[in-house]
Amino acid sequence: MTLSSSSHQWPLVKRLFELWNGDSSFRNAVEHDFDSLGKTYPLCTDSLTLAKQLWQDNSFTKHHYSRKTFPQLHQFMQHQQELITLRSQIREDCTPLPANFKKWRHCQINRCDWQFGPEKNNTIIHMPICFELSQGCSVGCRFCGLSAPKLSSVFDYTPATSRLWKEILQVCRDILGKSSSRASLYWATDPFDNPDYERFCLDFHSILDIFPQTTTALALADIDRTRNFFRLSQEKGCELNRLSVHSVADLLTLHNNFSAEELARVELVLQSKGSLQKKVGAGRLLNSNDKSVEKTTISCATGFLVNMVEKSVRLISPWPANADHPSGYKTYDHGQFTNAVDFSSLLQQMISTTMQHSFSSQDPVLLTPGIRCLTRENTTLLSSAHREVPLSQVSDLPRLRDLIGSHNAGEIALHYLETEGMEPVLTFMTLNSLLCSGILQAGVQQ
Ligand code: SF4
């Protein structure tokens, strides 16, 4: 078998990997009954040739393949690398304009390094704002990491609501700058539950210059709508959309209804049984005993979560999912608005007062949950599941370990004044630096 056009077929490789990753029967057939693939799966001749090269001829191993003999795979790998680069770029773009917000986000990102590890944390874009255009979600996924409640209401597109929407976006642009253009228009919602989602996206594009990235689990509910949406978002320059795929049957239906080219820039999030993709132990899977479920978070916002139906704003940041934070994020503040002026005041007030990155005298000084102090070979270490640093490397305050968790910042400053003659301002500088390194938290608010 030879390929019909050797270098433009990476979408076929992507499709093969989707089958491999999402369907255990496909993996089984590849390994034990390769000849049945063509009969069981809707694969064209070129796909079968690629599958043979990938898994039968041993011409490919994950870390070594010949670029010349396998250009499609090389292009697919390049595409994957582009996605990683794009994510880093988006993370950078998410840096908000106000200095206070920027610094607070930076401190939260440092905390996440301790709590989730740098590898996971690098995949979190920490977007400064996101919107929900409905209340709840109609899909009810068994693995929903945000435990979305049932769909109860939708933010309709009327003359009044569209005016409010545009005004809100203008406020975002004015306060948060370009970072607001990286917002998503869904959170614990499915964007396609809102029949006017496309119109909200178009307004977003006209005010913030970017067509927002979309993830939906409802791609098959109305295939024409999905196809038109892909066309629209591509036309407006959207770099990537994602579809959540719940079963092998849905994966095959997607492959049957959309060409490999149409799905080339659509990431499939494979949630089917038997999928190799790991699930997150947050929300509905918080107490799952399944070993393939990772105790982490799907939350990717360090900023404002805005629900347009209930006109609410919450200030949130990722947090390891646990009984106190079942959806994998922590809420630092919340409020309501009735119009764009209120909304603007609410944002500004949270930025100036809630986004704390220094201690006041009364703040209890606590270690960030997940970090502990331990002694090894006469060295005091700060240690989490992901990082370990000698305390002396980040603080020159003697025996600070004995004071954390039992004193407030003012008491600690007084202690060092009395015992070491140290100016309180210097003690506060160290405590604030530890706060911004994500090691300490300042009482309740942090
Ligand atoms: S995972 Fe997404 S689509 Fe599924 S229930 Fe949660 S919010 Fe809805």
C-alpha cells in the first residue's frame, strides 16, 4: 500500500491516535487482529496504510521515527508541539493589566506550583475572567469536575441582555486590558446549551478582537450547528476548539460525520470508558476510588467567574479538590451586580481589597495546605508532594518554623524585634515574600 499524498495527512494520524487513545477494542484489534480493522472501523485506505506503518511495520516508536519515511507523523507531532506553544502563549496573554491583580495572580501561580507541581501547573492558563451564559448544564456528565447542577436557565440574547453583555465586555477590556480577550464563555455550563452562544461569541470578537475558544459535549446534538460553528470560529481566526467525547459510539459518530480535515484543529477530549486519557478526581469524581483518576483540578481560572443569568461575580483560583473545595477551586470573594457600572465597581473593589499579597499585623501566618515543615539531616525543609526547599533558602528568620501556625504577622514581627533586634519592616518583607512564593497564606482570605 502507498499513500495518496504523503505530506498532508497528519489529520489522519490524529484520527488514528484518537481511536487508539479512546477505544480499547481498537487497541486490541491493532495488537491481535490487525486485518479486522478495515472491516470494523470506518478507515480509508490511507488511514489503514498509516495504521500499518504506525503499529505493524515497527517503523515508528514514540521517541524515534524517520521524518523522511513518515512525514505525516512528523507533521502531527509538530501540530502537537504548536498546541503546547499556543497554550504557553495564552497563559502569557492572560496576565491582567492592573498591577495588583497581576501580582496576586503571580502569587497564586507560585502556590499552585507547590500544590499541583510545576508540570501540571504549566498546563493551567490562569485566565483572568470567564463567563457562564446559562445556569447549570443539561449534559450531566458522570465525571463532571465542577459538579455542574442541572440546567435551569439560559441567558437569552435580547436587545436588553445583548446591550448589557456588550457593556460588560467593554468594562472587562477597560479594566483587565488585553487579557480579557482570553476569557472563556463557559465554566460549569455547556456553551451549546445557550441557543444564542454564537451571537455572544460574535459580540466578544467584535469588542475584544478574539473569537473565544469553545469546549462542548453537545457536538452531536445538532451536527449542522456544530459544523457551522467550526466554520464560523475558523473564519474569525479561532485557533482551537474542543469536543468532549463520552463514548466510543460518539467517537465513531464524530468520525463518520466530520472529515479528518474538519476536526484537524479540534481537540477531542476522550472521556469514554477504556480511554487512556486520565480523569480528574474533582467534582463528581471527588471520592472516586478508580486508580486512573488523578487527584488534581480542572479549574483554569485565577480571576473572576461571572454568571450572566444570576449576575454574580466570584473571585476564584485553582485549589486541590477536597471536601472544602470539591470543585477544585477556592472562592476568595463574591458579589452581585445589576448593570455594567456595578460590575465595574465590583471588579475594581475585589482587585484593590481582596487580592491580598502582603500581610497586615492581624493576619494569622499559616503554611499553605499541602506544604509542611520537616527536618532531615539537621535541615528544616519546606516540603509538598511536588517540591522541597530548605527553609533557610527562602527565609533568614531564625526558628520561623516554631512561629508559623500559632502567631499572627504582628506578633512574629514583635518577636524578632525583641529577640534579634530586627526592624519589623524586614520581618514583614520576608513574610510577604513567602506569601508571594505560595508558601504562606495570610489567614482566612488567602
Ligand atoms: S463536564 Fe461540562 S458538559 Fe459535562 S456536566 Fe460538567 S459542565 Fe456539563
